Amino acid sequence: MAIELFPLITRRIGLEADRLGLDAYIVGGVVRDYLLQRPCTDIDIVCVSRNPIDTGESDVHIGITLAKASAEVLGGSRVAVFKNFGTASFRLTLDGHEYDIEFVGARRESYRHESRKPIVENGTLDDDQRRRDFTVNALAVCINDDRFGELIDPFGGLHDLDQGILRTPLDPDITFSDDPLRMMRAVRFAAQLGFRIDDTTFEAIKRNASRLAIVSAERITAELNKIILSPTPSLGLKLMQKSGLLPLVLPEVSDLAGVETIDGHGHKDIFYHTLQVLDNIANSDADAPDNPHLSTPNPKLWLRWAALLHDVGKPGVKRHDPKLGWTFHGHEARGARMVKRIFRRLRLPLGDELRYVEKLVMLHMRPIVLSEEEVTDSAVRRLLFEAGDDIDDLMLLASADITSKNPDKVRRYRANFELVKRKLVELEERDRIRNFQPPVSGDDIMQTFGIGPCHEIGIIKEAIKEAILDGAIPNDRDAAWKMMLAEAAKLNLKPVNNEP
């Protein structure tokens, strides 16, 4: 089976390898993705010396030599060298596409029990393939001129790719004990590719889950974010729960699982409800506009985080009332308070992204409550005011949160939801409430009444804001100025300058 991967690039690299007396192979995810017809522009190349001799340079560094030679003939960017790891890479722009090409010498790895950092030694291609995490990532394609496109598949990766199976090349207990992050990668690939984790491999994950403790929070979170961003994130999170990884990484979400029954009354399983909400968001957020507050890569990641955490406050407030059944009063406020602790532990951003998720968790019930009651202009104005630029994402989350198995209830909710959305548009166009600042400022009040900062200023500003939100006065300066004078008179404040 001959595979021509990026021939315009790899043939020239192969010729340079021949000139240097090296065997060179494309390996790993790029081969897997090519065979799955998935886009990939990250090219990993492993090289092996044909005639190992003492050149004063370890064989694991020959990748650096090939990288420099290849960049010169291909016209790539400056070569980034990581000598301690024996790797080098450069970026190449070709036909409007950017490729990141990384080179490394074939290596053998061994591990100490207390660390996931390997001890690296010179190795063969076989050694290099053995150290790979899964058989579908251990495929290699030769790019030397006389063997160009030859597939090397010692562990049946091609078969596993065809069957949609993830399994390790070697004993999975050794694979996962050596590098516990591979357990998260197994779940991530299962979620991204829709593959099944082989039973023997999955049982090994369950046995070795506690080994994840030696992995840094940053690396765990990087894999978790990829699971959350996968086409159907519930697939990965269910596997994490079943394997014992989720209680270690996100105990707050794991604790949502299970149903308690009292006097024949049981509540819904909040864990599976949460996963349904997350999947609903995953199915809809492709069409959602990017949030202007979140300019970081993958801004929709944070909407998915809000979906994942929207009900984390429920276990702490769950109560059973003989008349009302199960209640979760105040779970949104409790959940919003939990978000920062979760973000800090997982080394997630503590800036705009945190505040955005906190806001959506705090407000996620508001549109639903509105859709259950009479939809008043005042209530919609307040929702617009509190949500600001995040109102569209909040409505998307609230809509995704409607997961009842009762079709009549769902239809009723969705009909009222459409009414809420129409009112949001109408009131936004008419009253300009989103992110509004009261037309009269604190400086205006101080200058008008000749006073300094004081409690009375807050009272006047709050009264004006409430009047605008209630629709008692329009959102304009003249109306607000008249109300300021009236409210100040109640506080025995007399104007010294009465010009708006």
C-alpha cells in the first residue's frame, strides 16, 4: 500500500534525508488523519541513521540536522531548535496553506514511576512506533526516494482505523502507567473521532486512573478542552465518568450523577441532563455569533464550559419537600460561586472568560423563568441590562437547557421562548438597554447640587436606573434629569446649577 502524503513537501525532504544518509518517515496523527480524510497540516517526521557512527552527536539529534537542511531547500521559516529534546521544527507556506513540520530522531523511552518525563535514548523506527500511545497513531510512511509511500504498520493500526478502535501498541497498563496523560488522550480521540476504546485498554484506564495525579493541571486541562470542543462532547465525558477519570478532574460534575428517590419521587439525573445540554450547545453554537468580549482562540469553548457547569450548584441546595417534590432553589447563585474555584484548580483563564462563565451560570434560569410567566417588558429590560453583550449566548444556553421528555412541555417552553426573543429584539431597538449607563452620571449629580461623593448619589442613580428598567421613564437625558431633581428633593438636596 503506497501513500503519497504531501508529495510536494515530503519528496524533497526525502531527498535531503537520502543525501544525509538517513531513513525518514512521516508518523503519527498526520498519517491517521490522512487515511480518515480529516484535514491536518501538522507533519511529524522521524529519522533514523542508516550507518550509525560516532559523529560526536547523538542520533536523537539527527532530526535537527534534517530540519535545517529541509528548511533551506523548501524555503521554510526560521528553524526552531529544542536541543534538549532533540527536536526541530519550521513553518512552511505552500499554495496558500501553512504547514508546521517537526523533525526528531527515532528514540526509545523509559519512565520512572514518580514522573511522566521519559528517559530518552537512541532507537530504531520500531522503538519509536512502540512508544506511541495508540496503534492508529503508530503508523509510519517512508519518504525516502526508493521507498516513497511505503506504509509501516507493525501493530495493526490500519485494521483498528478501519474498525474504529483505540488500543495501545503494547501492554496498556505499562503505556498508561508510564504516561498517564495517554488515558485522557484515549478519551479525547474517542470523542473527536467517534472511536471505541478497546475493552482491554479501557479496563487498564480504570486500573491506572489514579496515576493522573502526577500530570500537571495545564496538560490535563488541554485535553479536557479538546474533549469539550469535540463534535459530541458527552461521549468523552461519559467515558471519563465510567473510567474514574472525571471524579479526579472535575468532581463537581461527576457528583451530579445519580438519582435520589424519596416517597416515590425521584429527580432527573443531573449529570446526564448536563451532558445533553452540552451536546445541544455543541449542535447549535456553530451558527452562533462570536461573543465580542471573548477574542481568545475558540471563544465558543467558554459557552460550552458554561453549559457544563450550569447546574454544578444543584447538589449543594437539593431539598425534598413533601408537597413540592425536589427543589434546587438558589442553585444558579451557588454554581456561579463555584466557577472560580474550578477555573483556578484547572489553570483556566481568570479574566474575561471566567467572568463570562460566572455570568451565564448565574443567569441561566432567568430566560426559562420568563418563559414560564407573563413576559413583561420590565422583566425583559432587566434581563437585557444584566446580560449585556452576552444575551445571545445566554438565550442559546437557556434554550439548550430545555431537555424535558414531555413533548407538550417542550413545545410550550419553546413557544414562550420565541415570545421572549421577540421582546428582546423589540425592546433593544426601542430602549437601548443592553449595557446602558444611566443618562445622568455621578458627576452630574455632584455638580448640580454642589456636593462631594456620598450615599445620596447612589440612591438617586439607582432610582433612575430602576425607573428606566421598569419603563416608567424613557432612556434619555431629559427624562432622567427631571427624575434626578425629583429624587434629590426627597433627600432635601437643593440644586446650585440646574442646567442639563
